[in-house]
Amino acid sequence: MRALVSIARTIAVGAVVFAVAPAAPAQAGPFPPLPGIPGAPSVQPPSASCFRFPYFGPKGHADFDFGAGIVRLFDERGVRIDGIAPIEAKPGNKGIYMPIGWKQDHIDPCKGVYYPGGFTVDDVKSGHSIAIHDIYLRPDGAHAQVEIDGQPQGEQLVATYRLHEFVAGVSTPRPLEGGIGPKRWPFYVSAYLSRTVKELTGIPLNEGDYLANLDAVVQYVP
């Protein structure tokens, strides 16, 4: 238990340092389309001054569960959620599941904490399809590559979170799961997501509305 507490403190300190560090501005202009292999990164490799650190732990998982209002909206419109590997869609469009750890994720001191893969949202009613992939967590929220109907839109801020809610739960002990991590980490609708949804579907999804909860655990023991 002492080891887990020590690890928790280390991650909490690291998270705070990451949160207050300035993030590099997003690269301007559209990015190239996704490569043929699903989930393959389409972002540029780190520059000489921005290199990769190992992720917080060797393995773990995260559940990004959409709010009840979002799920109800998906059901009403016949929306279909599909994963882009290694991220998987949950049954019933209730959210996404992502494995986390050193094998696929990394920390870039200039760009944030990187998660490969993503998910697609197909709206039957409007006929539009949105892909969100190659995700970076930064102090202001989740940034990702966005494609609308197959057309790259570049990197966008797709969801926000409140720093105090993140810091409060990041070092929560999870002894039954062999690690630590937040059980409750709320994410909210960004201005870009609100504007885009309204333009494509007419749905009044407002900036700041509750979007989803992230329940994540980084594991250190079997």
C-alpha cells in the first residue's frame, strides 16, 4: 500500500506540473487523411526539442462513458459509434473503452499526453459522419484530429475539463485493480464541438454541457 501511495503522489505531482506547463500551439492547416491502418497516428513526429516520455504506468484501462442525455440523443437519431483501434466502442453507444499504458501512449512535453486511435460518430438522420482520433490531453482539455465526411479539419479542441476536478481524483487509490486513477473525471462540450454539432445536425448541444465521465486506472501490479 505504501508503494501505491508513493506512486500516487508521484503521478499527482507530475499531473500538476503538466497541467500548469504551457502547451505548444496546434499546427495550422488541415492534416492528411488517415493512413490505411486504422488508428495509425497522423500527427507529425516529435521535434528535437519535444521528445517522448514514457506514459504514467505500464498498463491499465479507461472508460469514457457518455452522459445519459447524450446516449438518449444517440438513440433517438440512430447514431452509431465505432472505435478506431486501439480504442473500442461500447455496446449501445454508451461510450468508448481504451487500453492505456507504456505500449501505446506517451507524454510529449510540448503537445501533451498522447492517446492513439479514436472513434467515429455516424448520424443516420443527417447523413454526416465524424471521426475523432489521435487525442492529446492538455491543460484546457482534449484535442484531436477531426474529419467530417472524410474531410480533415485539422486539430481541434473537442472537449474540456475543469482542472480542479482532474487534480482532485487523479491519485485515487484503486487497490482491487492494482493501481491508481480517477473514478470520476467529467468532460464537457467544447465551443468547437457545440458549433459543429449545431451546423451539421441542428441539435442545440451547448458549450459547457456535460459530455462524459472518464474512469481510468493505471495498473502497477497484476
